[in-house]
Amino acid sequence: MKKILLLLGLILVAAAVAYYFVSNNNLEQKPRHSLNLLDSNCNPARSVCVAADQKHSITLHFPEQVHYLAPFRMQVTTKGISKPGIDAVNIEYTMVGMDMGLNRFSLMPLTDAKGQTLFEGEGILPVCVSGRVDWLANVEISTADIIYQAAFKLVVTKQ
């Protein structure tokens, strides 16, 4: 009886590991489509910034100031990307040439007062020990067929 339970447990673990690798490989196999910033000097901590091509756009906005070690809200809106077809909206914060750990946040769909869908979430950023304040806010919008991505230059305000 113990051998049967052990075998069943091993089969379940193997199935879970196989599912994990298959599901992660599917994400990696989706084609990626990068959108370029319309204004390369735009800082979404100070104004609304847009990345676009001829058919699609991603807008990033922070309703309040972004400070280190303090929660802040982030909002993303899209055009040309079907809202019902969006599986996930994530923002990952990185620094060029500096490992700042994993700073990835998921945004949830909301309907604003005008009836438009936007994606909103809350995040928090660690302090860079070197004193740097320059981040990249890497927005990824995943659909069934493709991942749309845009990198926004974010400058964090020191308190």
C-alpha cells in the first residue's frame, strides 16, 4: 500500500513539474511586439507617456508621486489591443547595469468614469544603494497570440 501511495505521489509531482515547464515554454514562444516611446524624454512619474506604432498604443501613468519604499499606483491604457483578448498586464521595474531583484507587478482591469477600461495596480520600489533613481518600467500586455511590450524611462523622486 505504501509503495502505491509513493508511486502515486511521484506521478503527481512529475505531472506538476511537466505542466510548469510546458506552460512557461508557451509564454516564451509567443511572439513579442515592441512599441516605441513617442517622446523619448517622457517621464511617466511626471506626465502621461505613450509608446506606439501605427496600430497600437500603450499609455503609462502614475496618479501620484513615485517615491522609494512607498506604495504607488500605476495605470496602463491601450488602443488597438482588444480589451477582452488581454490575458495579463504586468510591469517589471529594472535598472540598466544594476540587479535590483524582482520588481514585477500585475495590473487588474477597471472601468473609469467614462466607461473606458484601464489597468491599475500598486507597486513599491526598493532603494538603490548607489543612489540611482533611473528605472525602466517594462510594460507587458499578454494576449492569446502575442505579447506587446514597451519600456518607459522612470525617474523616482527621493523623499
